[in-house]
Amino acid sequence: MSENKSSNAWEFGTRQVVYGAIGAALYGVFSWATNIFPLPAAGNITFRPAVAVLIFFGAAYGPWVGLLAGFIGNTLGDALSGWGFYWNWSLGNGLIGLIAGLVATSLKDYRARADILRAVGYGVLGNAVGLLFASLTEILVGGIDLSTALVGYFTPAFIGNTVVTVVLVPILLIAFAAVASSRGR
């Protein structure tokens, strides 16, 4: 049932660009729609249920799709929100999608408990790496201190994204599997 086989998870072509663009558009618009819900944090950290879309696109279509969806989608969401371009946060979101996409090489059945847990695990790991990168680079970009980076930026974003990942990614994977099986894929 897997959309990606181990041998082509790192393939980069028209298909990955198209899926990356679709993922970026969905992530950007959904991020913009929820950027009005700030988390208790030191910076512009918002609750982003859209991160589940980003992780889903990485897990379903591979690391390049996840990277494109995260980087471009975050850039789009921030632009629509009037926040401008923050390369470190866009790259951090790209890393979330890329790392979530690493699981694409091992998924066999999007409804299987083990595959769902694996996708959620890679999503949580992607959140940790991507948000840690963005938060720590904010020391250089925004002039904040380490404590603010970790407690004010990373922690609230990571907790919010982890809750979203654990709750929504399984739903998206199961729905995707149902649609794919009804279409004979």
C-alpha cells in the first residue's frame, strides 16, 4: 500500500515538486488560519495544527516533499500573516518535513498500528530537530539568550506540535489509506 518504496524515497522529480507544492499550499494556508492562536511564549509562537499536514506529506511522499512543504509552506503562512520571511523558521519547518519523510522508506500500510506509530515517532523527532534548529538560530538572528530560545520558543512550539502530531497524523494516515484503497492503489 505504501506510496513510496525504499528504493525511490529520495527520488526528486516532477512528482515530488507537485506534491511538495500541494503540501506547501495546504500548510501555508492552514498555518495562516491558525496564526491567530498564540502560545504562551516569548516570541511569535503560535498553535499550528497544520504541522500534521506537513508531517503527513513527508511520511506519505518522502523527505524531499516534506522539506519543500515545510520550507515553502512556512514562508507562505508567515507572508500571509504579515510577518515577513524568517529563513531559520522556514528551514526549521522544512527539517520537520524532511525528517518525517525519512519514515516513507519503511511504511507498508498506513492503517497498521506499527506504521502509524513509526510515522508519529518520526514526526515528533522532526519537530524536535526542526524546532530546536529554529529556536537556537534565533539566538543569532534575533539576539535572544539560550534560556529564551529553549524555554520561550522551543518548549511551547514543541509541546503544541507534539500534541498535534500524536492526535492528527494517525487520522490523516488512516484517511489516506482508505482513499488509496478505494481507488485501487
